[in-house]
Amino acid sequence: MIPRVTVLQLDTHFPRIAGDIGNAETYARPPQIIRIAGAFVQQIVTGNPQNIEMALFEEALSHAEGDIIVTSCGFLSYWQAHLAALTDRPFISSALTALDHLSATYTPEELRILTFDQASLGAAHLGKYPEYLNSILGLLPAHHLRQVISQNLSALDPDKAGAEITALLTETQTKAHRHILLECTNLPPYRAAITSATGLPVTDILTCIEAACAGAIAPEFS
């Protein structure tokens, strides 16, 4: 049986292209997507994640039907243990949970963490790995994808978004860099372009899902 994924999605309406955590084509089996009314990007993308109201997520979690449960925003990593304790199924709040194994292989100087908003992603989100704070690189405020997400726009140009993302990574890449971790769940559609441009392997929320629940992600995105 192909495993099914439940996505606890923020209250957003911007386009989610194939490879995005909120697009059904990303999965090998149609997912259950629970949009959490009132959970807006501006409330979740914060440097003070301890202040995020969890009642809406706890309620949504109680309705999850999937074999594995994930969230649509890596900034919820602070709440990983709390939410995981409410279910008997695998739960992934963020690709940042991959630091559990990536930290055994890559030093902070070798790992790049690409996020939606560098100013808001802090030590609280990194949990046991605050030494990776200087590994964080954020999309620029003028970048197309960041504007689409932050303003909840109705149109997305994947080519423009991909070009800006790869340019950001290649222009700041050093010889020390060996791996890229994509915190933002809207970045996986650009994984192939990132790997091609940088020559570096990439970990994202989809690779985390597939590692925890093999067969859940469509082959072209696993």
C-alpha cells in the first residue's frame, strides 16, 4: 500500500507548484491537506516561535488520517517534540529535523541552510544545534518567491523564482560548502536546479518524508 501524507498547511492561497509540499502532484498518493484557518505566514514566521498559538495545530492534528504527518512551514520546528507527542505516527514539523543526522557529517561551515526569512530563523528553531546559526542564508526581500509567499500573491513565475534562488546560492558559495538544507517547504521544486548550479547534494522536507516513510513521495521528487 502506498503511504499517504497528511499536510498541516498554513492559511495560504499562493500557487503551489509540483514539488511544493502543498501540491498533490508531489506525492505518490493523493495527500490529505488540512488548511489551518487563521494560521497565517506572518504569525508563524517569527523569531519568537514559543509564542505561536498551538491550539489550531493540535486540533488539525487530531483529524490527520495519513501514515505520516508534516507541516507546511519549517518555522514550526520549535514545536516538533510537542506535536509529535500527540500522535503515534511519524511527524515532521520541518526539514530542520534533518540536523539530527546532518550534524554528524557536516560542520556549520560546510552546511548551508536556505530559509524564507533569515532575520526570523534563529537559535530557537535550531533546537540542539544553535552552532548552525551562521549557516543560515535567507531569500532576499525583493526575491519573487519571497514576495509571493509573504504577500500571498495569486501568480508565481517558477523560472524567475528558480533563477533568483540559484543565483543567491552560487554567488555566496565557498569551497567549504558541502551540503544544502532547504528549510522552506516551498523550495523543493527548485532542488534539481540548485543541485545543478551548485554541484551540492540537497536535503529538504520531501527527502525527510521519504526517509521516514518510503514510497510517499512521487518518484520525480523523492
